[in-house]
Amino acid sequence: MDENKQFDILVNSESMRRYAFASCKEQFKLKANPEYMYNLLITLLPKEIKTVEFLNLKEPPSPEGIEKLWELLENLNIRNSLMILKNADLRMIADNIEKAWSRLINEVKEKHSNEHSFVQVLPFGKKYRFQVKDIVTPIEVIKINKSMFKQCQLPTEITFYTFHEVLLTDFGKIVIQGEPGIGKSVHVKYLLNSWANNKWKEFNDKLFLLISIKDVFIESRLNNNTSLYQLIKEQNFPKDSCIDETMIKEWFKEKRKDIILFIDGADELNSGDNNSNSWVTSLNSIIEGVNCSLPTVVWCRNWRAEEILFSCDLALELIGFNRQQLKEFFQKFEDNTKCNSFIEELDKANIGMLKRNMKIKSTKIFS
């Protein structure tokens, strides 16, 4: 991202400004010379500086003085704050403030890259655990109604390699449906992992946020007061991040064009299931609502997709491997004899959970 765009983000987004300064505060405490900096402030910005007493300048400088100095810098015009830091030989801190959006994206990328790099092919054992980036299977689109997007052009042919281009269009909400075990969560992992590892340059300045509803229910610390923004923080940012819920809430208004929200497992919440839990009510309003605050992609089972189709711009379906495709897939791991025997057992058991694919077909389009 170029410097001008980075700076514009700080000027136009109060939440990003707060993140920028909060994330650099500890670095400032270690590097700053408060007395020298205050002299710079008096020299360069005399109108903004009216008193020196509160800084408690002495040797060594007090923690309270450093806190007050940082607070003063944070409340200045952003251009003046950066000028003071650069003149005080703290260019690295100034650069980190200017690059706050890129640093925030990298925080999330690192977390998703670590957590979504592998897929367990079988529900038992670790022998068939492989990297998400190696998943390459065909995508089939039966019908596309390009008129549903006002000013954007969908790719003429959506394949496995171009599916992400749909996310560059001016969509409000997309639903991707599929039977249990068909590979919906694998699809989510693939998209997050590809983005986190910078596979698609056109998304380098975009922030992907995930809400995995299955993981929400596993989390025992949840209570009735848990907010949607707390879930987003816990599932997307490292524990030591200075991001807070208020910042995330403000992004829903300030950063609509720069964020894409993924919701995996929408069928875990029933239609109209707006109980006393704050996060349930908020999440259902996104899943079922017509106007989403952020561009949103929802993965869910077919029955749930039918309930929310009216609110979606585009509906897609994941379809399982046929017998031959399944055989070709497992030949990557075993010889033909074992593979044939395994496929025969699958035929007998009809275990749909093992039929994983990324083939997608369009099931319903709205204009």
C-alpha cells in the first residue's frame, strides 16, 4: 500500500488512529527522550504547547511524564505528531504509525496462516493431513447473472483459481451452501490461507475477518453479554493485540470497502434465534438481513441457505466428489490396490463426510 493511502486511512479513520498510537506506545516508552521531545514541541509547535509542569521532567523521566507526553502527541494533528517523532530521531515509530493498516492486516494474516494451513482429510488419525494450499479441484458455474452487480464485472469463467475474483465485486452478501461434510470449512480455510500468504496481490490491502460459529460454541467463556465484536477479536487477532471491541465496531462504518467478513457454519444458528445472547442477535441480523454493513460470505447447509436466499446477491453450492474423482484424490496418498479397497468400503458405508470437493455450481441468482 502506498504512503499516501496509508496516511489517508489515519486521517479518515479515528479507530485506525487509535490503533496506530496504541500499538506503538510501548516502543515509544523504550526509545523516547521526553525532555528532548518536549523542547522540540515548544520550538516547532509553540501554540499547541501551553505548560511543561505536568510532564514532570527530571532524571530519570517519570513514567507519568512519558505517558503525558505520548497523550499529547496522540491528540495533536496527525501531521504534527509524525513531524515531531521524525525530528526526535524516532522515525521508526513514525513509520509504524503511518503503516498501521498494513501492520494490522499482517497481525490477522499471521494468525490465520498458522491456524488454517492444514486440513485433516479423514476424521481419524493424522496420516492424511495435508496443506490447504495444495487443494486444487475444479469449480463449475452453471449460470451467472452479471446484472446483479451494479458497477462490477464478474470473471467470464469462474474456476478454482479465479473464484476469489468474485470477492472484488460490489457484492453485499454471498451464500455458499453444501451438505454436511462436503467441504465448506475447507473452502473457508483455503481462502483465508491463500490471502494470509499473499497469494492474491489484489487483496494485499484487504482485511479478511472470520466468524466460525462452531468454534464460538466450543468457547466456554462466552456469556449473554458477549458481543459480536468480541468474537471477531478473539477469532482473528493474537491475544496480545491492542485491538479493542470499539475499534472493530467502528470499522463496520469506516472501513466497509476494505474488509470482507466470512461466516462459517450459519446453520448452527436457527432462523429467528434471537435470544438473550448479544452475539447471536447481532450475527443473525447479518446472516438474515438484506443490507450488510460489510461485504459478507456465508457458508451453511442447504436448508439454511434456502432461508436466507432472499437476502443474498449470489448463491453457490459445493458438490461432493463422484466415485472416480474420489479415487483419483486418494491415489495421491495410497497405491491403487489400497485405494480401490478403500473406495469399495466407502461405497458400502456411503460415508458422505469423506466426500470433499471445491466444485461449485450456481444454484440461484438475484438481480
